[in-house]
Amino acid sequence: ESGSLVGKLAEDAGLTPPQLSARRARLLSEDGRQHLRLDRGSGHLLVAGRLDREELCAHSDTCMLPFELLLSDPLQFFRVEVAVEDINDHSPIFPEERVTFTIPELSEPDSRYPLEMARDRDIGSNTIQAYSIFPKNEYFSVSYGTRITGKKYLELVLEKPIDREKEAEMSFSVIAVDGGSPPRSGTTEVQIFILDVNDNAPAFTQDVYTGKVLENMPEGSVVLTVLATDKDAGVNGNITYQLSQAEVQSDSAFVIDPRTGEIKLTKTLDFEEADTHEVTVRARDGGGLSAICKVLVEVVDVNDNAPELAVSSFSSPLPENTVPGTVVALFSVRDRDSGANGKVSCALDDQLSFSLRPAYKNYYELVTVSALDREHTARYVLSVTAADAGSPPLTATHTFTVDISDVNDNAPVFNQTSYTMYVRENNAATVFVGAVSAADADVGLNAKVTYSLAPVAAAERPSCSCMSVNSENGHVFVLRPLDYERLRQTEVTVSASDAGSPPLRANVTVRLVVLDENDNAPLVLYPAQDSGPASSELVPVAAEAGYLITKVVAVDADSGQNSWLSYHLLRATEPGLFTVALQSGEVRLKRPVTDRDSVKHKLLVLVRDNGKPPLSATAALSALVLKDFSDVRLPHSSPPSDEQGDSLTTYLIIALVCVSLLFLISAAVFAARKVCKSKELKAAHVLYGADNLQSGLADAAAAGTLPRAYCYEISLTTGSGNSEFQFLKPIVPSLPPQRCATARGPDEEQDHDFPCVPVGTEDTAPDNAGTVSAGQFN
């Protein structure tokens, strides 16, 4: 019955019922018909519908139902074969319901009259086991068995002579009984007519005729010719041929010529439907005697069926991280032809990533053999060709389209190894300065890139947290105004991350360079521009044109052209007397000093940078033109209104006084030693102007306005008409040495010019001239 238990399939396969459901188990049969079904809940194999062994396997001794148990996740299959056992569900059937014999009355006992055997579709013990006559007849018995040649026979045997005058005809039934339980039987009616004299029945030249025919032979082709002979003459020797009544009624593929015995085709044969055909031919003479022979027609296969490919399972799309050896598809191939025509081989088109692997009998697996990369190939079109071994061979092609699904295996890649962006200082807030861009070779969420600033360790905290990046498009903004003088450049790390799981990221360095704006005016370092009076520079009257008076020193916090400074004489009491170097800021005499020139001069120097628009600053300074350094009288500066003056200035004044005192003491000691060692000199030694100079220095030091102090030591010989002195290197290196100087004695009525000697040189007087000893100034 349908639903009957066949076997515990899950237990035999080593599986549990939950595993069958989880792995989506199903049954696949070669012919596509489902005779059995699988109960996933119990794992039992059940009958899907009534099974007819005779319909499934005809007269085969064994009847097997092969199928496959397919597990989809992961892919696995088991080969299962179910043997269908025969039951006695068919009764024997005779080819003819009624058989007529015409028997001569002179027939000898033990004469035999062949009968066509009954057919039973069952096999084994359920097939025909015995024949009998009912009701029992004293003239006839039935004989059946197998000849030495292996051919089975069924005959009526005449037990004793027949007397037509006593009984002209008789009838009885021949019963065939099978060996089933309970047994089944089949009956044919035998009617016997008794003739006078026709004592020779036809006889075939062969008991079995065998012929071969190609399955593609056309209708009307002659298969073979049977031949029977009869020793009688006249009407009793005329033989006619006919096929058995059963074959005539069953739309047989054969027809026989009743006169010639030629057997012809009535339709084209198909080897795949039946490879052999059995035909029974009866030869009957004019007197009613007959003979029976068997005709076996063997159908020769022709390669007229291409291979067939049936896909059992196919997986697509396939993740690109699929490991080599993964089964992608399971399919079977078959060819309905036989022999070499049915021998099928499969081949896969040239592929480096996939291959075919035989699985079981005619099953093949399509497996991966190498790593897959969706970014390289997103789709594979695989053609599997099945070809038989016929001549010419027939082929069938099946195409597998395997899509490769994306896996997040590619990190974003920036289009530059680093970025440099520029912004001008004093920029507006949230100004756009550039953009970073990264691409991801993946697709979907795995390729969606977002941008962010990568966090840094506290020890590596950047000097500026003034940048941000748009997470969607990578635009970089500066959040607040920047000052070039405080920050010239900074670096941040921008991270690009995809939306995969887990996400992959890449970093790039973004360097922000601040461009200078001309927002800083020049700053004058020297001379100092404080609230006090401007410092005074000493200029000797004898100074020539080009004499360096001082140098204006200024700086600009900007850079580049914005820090290029130029110096201009903006205002002076004697504009024609002074000139300022454009690039260096050196203040020099434009011409020699004359008597008409004022002693005290004030200058205003303009310091301008090269920016657009330019910024500037002014430096005020004063110059004193002295005929003799001994009459240096610098005006005392007014006491500061603020009692708490600059402490730095005070320290400088104290240091200057100490250095001056130390110099005077050293000069006195040096002079005393010189006096002691020069007894042979008759010349008088004069220290000229020391007291006045010291007093001037003291006054200047007290006032805090004298930038330099000078000390002169002059030695004159008796009666010399000229006096010479020499300037030595100043003690303070930062003050430039004077190229020449003019001195005037305090008590002289007329000016005397003293030749100036360059610093670092010595003049040796003539033997009769006075000796000039070295002095020091600072």
C-alpha cells in the first residue's frame, strides 16, 4: 500500500531525522518518477504509490529501483537501491483464447500437436508451473518441458488412435497454473476436428529464426523469410503463413506475407524501447495441419540519441572566499543508446578555476580548484560538454552560470600616497581646503567608503586640532582661523573605512601648509624705540662721505616677500647729509660734514616690508657731530616720570659704569708701568683730556644716554711740532670701530688736526719723532 515502510533510510545513512530536515534531504531518480518518498520527520523510506514490478522491470529476474538521497547543505549524496520483489498478481494468459486443430483420423498414438505456451508476467515461483486438461480427455494429454536446446515447449499428445466415425470433433480446456499462493491459472479452449487423411503436417526448416534489423530501417523493410514444407501433395501440401493471433491484435511492428513467408516492418523500430522482438509464425497446410516456429528479431542500435545531462544540485552565487574543492554542482549524464553509442564522457571548457570530478557511476561534480576573486572575474560561464563514443559522436552541452558574490577583502585605496593642502592665514572658519578620495574594489556596502580623522596617541597629539573631514565625500575643512606666525604647517591622518563586516580601512597623511599673509608690520630692534629719547650716534667732523653712522635693525614676523624689508630716509634735519641703504638699513654720510652743518641731527627712517599692501614702521635716531671727542657733552635725560623704570636699562647702566671703572683702573696701572720702564726717554708723558673725558663719561653714564665711551692715551715728545694718537680696537665688539676721529685740546685756541689711523694698524714714528703709546676705548 502507499505509505508502507520500506526501510529506515536515515539510520542506514548514519543520519538523524533533524539532520535530514536541516540539510534539506530529497530523493532523485534517474527516470524522474518518484516511486518512493522520504519522511523527513522519521527518516523512513515509504512507498509513494503502488509498485508494479512487471511494469517497471518486465521479465527481468531482478528488479531494482535506483535513486539518490541528496543532502543540499553541505552537498552530499548516497546511492540507494530498492529491490522490488514479485508477488503473484498476474494470472497465466494464453496467446489465443481458442485453438483449433484438425487431426487426421489415421494419426498415430503419441502424435504431438504444438500449443503456444501461456505467458505469466510474474517471475520465479510465481510463474507457470504446470499445465493440465480439463475435463480429462482419454485421447489427449498435455506435455510441457524444456528441450536440450533450452527451448520450452507445450504439446498435446495423442494417447490413442482416433476414430472419426465415433467422434468427429472434440473440445476441452488446457489450464496453465502458476506456483503462487494462492495459485493463479489461465485457460485456452482447444477444439479438435478429425479429418480423413492428411497425415503430414507442415515442418519449418528451423525451429527458431533469428534476424537483425537496424533501428533506423524504414517501414516495409524485409526482416527475414521463414520457410515450411509439407510432404503432402495437392491441397494438403499448400502452406500458408500467419502470425499468431495475439500479435495481430496487439499492433505488432511486423507483418508476414502468407504466401512467401517474408516478415516485413510496419513501423520503425526503436532500440531504446525494446532491443529484441519475438514473433510466433504458424504454417498451415490445406488439410488443416500446422506447425509453429519462433522468430527473434534483434534490433541493432544506431547512435540516434544524444547524451542527456540532468542537474541534481547547483549553487550560485558563490562567495569569492570559497575554498578550493567546494562542490558547485552535481549532475548526471546518460545516453539511451547502448555499447559505444551509450558510453558518455564529460569535459569542461578550458577553465583555471573549476574542474569536473567523477562522483559515482554516471555522476559528476563541478568543483572549484583555485581561489576566486570577484574583483578579477565576477561571473563564470562554464560549458560542460557530454559526448558519446558513437560514430559520428553526438554531444550535448549544458551551461552553468556561476556568479561570484562579494566578500570584503579589499581595503580602500587612496588616489595619492599623501596630500598637501594650503590655506592662507587669517582664514574664515570652516573653509574648504581640499578633498581626499579613496576607492574600494569591492561592491555594495563593502565598497561604501567613509572618511574620518584617525585618532592619535596622547604622546603624538598634533599641534593643531583645527581640521575636520566630511565623512561622505572626503572634503577637508579648517575649522578656525590660523596664524602663520604660530603655526606654519600641521599633519593629520585621515582614515578611509568601508562598510564591510569586519570593516577594512586605510590611512593617508594630510599635510596642511599655512600660507603667510602680510599681517605683521616690521619691528625695529635697533635703535630701541621706547618712550625715552632717541639714542645719539657720534659722528666725527672729519668723517668722509660713506661713513657708517649706525645700522637700523628690523625684523618682520611674516615670511617670503612679506618679510623682505626696505629702508627709506623719511625725514632728517639735513636730508642731504645722510643716506640709508635700501636693503641693509645702514645709515651713512652722504657727503663730508661742513662747518655749516648743525651739531645735532635727528633722523626718521621708514622700514617697509614687501607685502601687498605693504606694512611699515619708523625708527627715530639722532646724531652728534663732534670736532673733538673730549668735549662730549650729552644732554641729561630728564628723570623718568615713572619711578619704577625698566629694570633692564638699569642693569645695563650699572654694567657700563663697572666696565668703565675697571678700564680706568687698568689704564692707570698700565700707564704707571710704562713710566717706570721708560727712564731713558726724555720726553714728557702727558695724559691729555682724561679728567674731562672721565667726567663726561660719568655724566653720560649717569644720564644713561651715552652709547660708547672713549679713552685716549697720548705721548708727546719735547718740542715736537705734531702730535699723533691711535685708536685701538674697541672693547665692546658690537660697536663698529670709527674710521677716523678729530681731537681738540681744551686749552688750545686753534684746532689741530690729528691724522687718524685705521683700527688694528701701527705707525712707527721716525727716530727723532715722539712715540705714540697704545690706548683703549670702549
